[in-house]
Amino acid sequence: MFIGHFAPAMIAARHKDAPSLPVLFIGAQLVDWAFFGLLLTGAEKMRVTPGMSAMNPMDLYHMPYTHSLLGSAIFALVFGVLIFAATRNRTGALIAAAVVLSHWFLDLLVHVPDLTLAGSPPKLGLGLWNHPSIEMPLELALTFGSLWLYAKIAKPKALPLASLAGVLLLLQAVNWFGPVEPEVTAGTSLLAFFAFGLATLLAWWVYRSESRKQAG
């Protein structure tokens, strides 16, 4: 799951008390922002293992802090507290926390067993990465269905919306069909940060163009 993680952010952004779309985009991938940061330090680990799954050769064999249900819940709690401290909006804080926590459950659908409940076995994952004919249309439907539902309420301008949609599609195409590096390096994390940052920047542009704010 890659761009599909942004689906809960776009659904949540429909709510009148929700944080802004770019803030929710950060929340949707907060767990992965942290994972790729910890990967740089060696606190969490992955390696390239060809054939690990039909769609993804990355063996995510040690990520107890970010991709355990407990760890994800802690990230969600901290993010929600920060949103509440900044806005005093309890509903918005709960929405933000739920978006962060959604990351683990979406990963559960696609990952081969490498997720945990609290950092140690059993390892969990339903393995849709081994079923591209299911995973690929599911991810696209989640993402662009959510974007359509968001646009119906927020009514952003066409150019920012189309730019976001196009870049999300491009990022996913690179993720699915692009070349795979033979080993994990610092560039792996930097590339992930670039992708997450670009998507968030475009979400900010879309948010700035929302007609519902101007109407309200």
C-alpha cells in the first residue's frame, strides 16, 4: 500500500472539523515517515529479497516501533495530542489520530506477514501483494474514489486537483513498475521522503484552492 494510505486523509478532510488536507496527508504517512527515518539510523531494518512477494521485493523484517499496532497507536496518540494542542479542536484531533492509525490496518491488507501487534511475533499480513490483480485495482479505487468524494465537498480548483491526481498516479506507477535498487541505502529513505513531501505539497495546493472555505 502506497498512495492508498492517502485515502483516509481525503475521506477525513470532508468533515467540517477535520484538520487541513496537507496535515492529514502527513498523518496518513506518519508511520512511514518515521520508518524511513529509523531506517537511516538502523533502528528499523529492511532488505531487498527478490521474490519476497509478487509485487514488492522489500523484506521488512524489523520494524517494531512503527509497524506494530501498539507503535502505530502511539504515533496516532501523539499526532492527535499535537493537533489538539494547536487547535483545541477535539473532534479534529480524533480524526487526525484515526487517519494515522489507519496506516497499520491498510498495511495489514497488503503486506506479507511482517506486521506485529506489539513489536514481537506473531507476524501478521494478509498478503495482497501476492495478488496484483486484486491489490492494484483496490489501491487505485481507494485513492481516486476518495479523491472524488473529497472534491465533491471541498470543490478545489481543477488544476491543483488534477496535479495531485496525476502525481499520485505517477508515484504509484514508479512504485509498481520502476526499477528496484539491488540494496537498501540512504537514498531509499531520501526517495521516500521526496515522494511523501511532494504529495503533501500538492495536497496543500489543493487545500488552498478549496471553494468551500471561500464560500464559508
